[in-house]
Amino acid sequence: MKKYKFILSGGGTGGHIYPAVAIANELKLRFPDAEILFVGAQDKMEMQKVPQAGYKIEGLWIAGLQRKLTLQNGMFPFKLLSSLWKSRKIIKNFQPDAVIGTGGFASGPLLQVANSCNIPTVIQEQNSYPGITNKLLSKKANAICVAYENLERFFPKEKIVFTGNPVRQDLLDIDSKREEGITYFKLDATKKTLLVLGGSLGARRVNQLIEKELDFILANDIQVLWQCGKLYYEEYKKYDSGFQQPTTQNLQPTTFKNVQVVAFIDRMDLIYAAADFVISRAGASSVSELCLVGKPTIFIPSPNVAEDHQTKNAKAIVDKNGALLLKENELEENFEKTFSELISNENLQKELSQNIKKLAKPNATKDIVEQIIKLIK
């Protein structure tokens, strides 16, 4: 039996890295003796996350263009040429059967070289509004696996396959894990739980909102697990019920009960199982996970991303009555009203849960790997 070789490239954020790792894991299941190599940007988080997942990675000297004039932009042509040269070297040495890109700076030069060498390429586009790299690469890619409908205006229609986004397989059966989740996170089984998700790095505006509205949320007899992100943990850990304030004349001891503040969550399956309501950003991976777990959700999209794609991701769910949406500029005016309606209206909760679950694609990873296999067989 032929020993297959695959190169995957995706990085910059967890939203690009996690789908690439999920695809690699599925390829390993199908072809246990396959050789798998990752290619990333040399100073980005994939250089740590991919080896942690058990795979080798090579780094390219690449970064995106900044929106304003900077020295980094002046370096871009040199970085691009360097990355194209190194990508060619990697592909020549490794001789892959297929190359898969899940987005991020490094996937551009790598897939460009693979296309020029007539190696089959697959793009996995997580968002409802594709980035410029994938739009450019799509002209020569063999297959484009998408998570949202109506992307024909960006990609060649005949290459699009509607697969959904890869999701953690441990989220497929969270209903049976509720008691375990409550125990693991030391939650009060008699109270409803609000889960706040700002992404692995955190979301400043979401954190500011929760800080401001914490008294209001707790007054509704709700406990909070607040993932504030590693960039903001030092600033917000004082709101954790178990946090011991230094005793000085200037600082009052914390008075918040039923609040846990964490930088990151190591068991997403268990916290999703325990949660009753979710407030989340609308990155593609988060949206796909929330479709699978089916919890009543308020999306607060980040407006600071390319082409405002988080708002478009959220609207694809909200337009099918699967979640509620609050834009950052509406938070002051509408948060308390929207949150109160959600937690007090059981019919609304059921409706949102049922509708968002209809949009889940639990077999996405397998379907993407099927597309790759079609190209190499």
C-alpha cells in the first residue's frame, strides 16, 4: 500500500490552527503510516501549538500587510520572496501527495508553490467572508471546502464543497456530560450558568461589558464562568470569587460570589455541557462549536477583523433564528434588555437551541478528508 504524504498549513490564530490539526488527525486515522508535515509563520502560535498536537512544523518568514504604512509593510516583498523560496524547497524535499491550507499567512506562498508544481491543493475556508489569501488561491485550488452557503461570489462554483468546519470530536455527546461538567468546574447545580467566551487571547470589549454588568448578571441568580483570555487575566482575576485581594487600606476584599475568571478553558466539552447560556465572539470555530452544542447564545462579533467577517458569521446563524446578536456599539443600550429576555423566556431558549443545532455539521472533518482522498486516489 502506498505511503501517503501530506502538508498542512494554517495559523496565526487558533481558528486556523485547530481545523488543520483536526484534518491531520483524521488523515492519520485513515492512513496510519502517512507522513504529515505542517508549515506555519515562524513567529506565530502554530509553532508551539502544532508540536503540542504531535506534528512536525516548519516556519516561514512571512507576515500580513498592515492597514497603515509601516516598516513591516516595506519588508513584505522580501518576506514573500523568502517564503516562496523556502516553500519550494520544502515541497521539493517532502514530495507531498496533497497540500491543504486552512488560512493564515503561511498558507499563501505554500499553496501557490504547490499549485505551480501541479500538486493537488485543498482550501478549507472557515468564514462566511473569505480572506484575500484564499480568494487568490481558489483560482488554482482543486477543491474548496466551505462552512457557509452562498460563497459562489468569491470562489469558482464548481470547486465548492459545503462541508462545515472541523470541530472537536469530544463535543459530539455533551448531553451525557452535564453532571461531570458541574463537578469539574465546581459549579452550583441549583443555579443557571453563564459561559463567557472571548477567544484564546481574550476580547477587550466583552471583558469590559462583563465587568460593568456583573452585578446585574449575578442579581438574576446566575453563576458565571468568564474566560477573559490570557492577555487580560491579570486585569480581571480580581473578580474571581476565590481570589484573595492583598489587604491594604486602599483595596476592599472581593464581594463577588459565584464568579470564576480563567485565562483559558482546558475542557471545553465539560463547560459546554454545564453551561445554560453563552456570550461569545463569532469567530468561525466558535460558531461551529456552538452550533454543535446548541446552547442559547448571544454573539458579540469583533468589528476589528478583516471585512467584518465575524458579524457575517453571526448573522448567518441569527438570520435562521438560531442565536441573538449584539453589536459592540449597541451594548450600552441593549445588553440588559436582551440578556433579561433570554434568561426569562424558556420558549425563546428552546427555539434558539433547536434552530442553531440544525446548522451543525458534525461530520465536517471526515467530509473534508474525503475530498482530499478523491484527489490522490
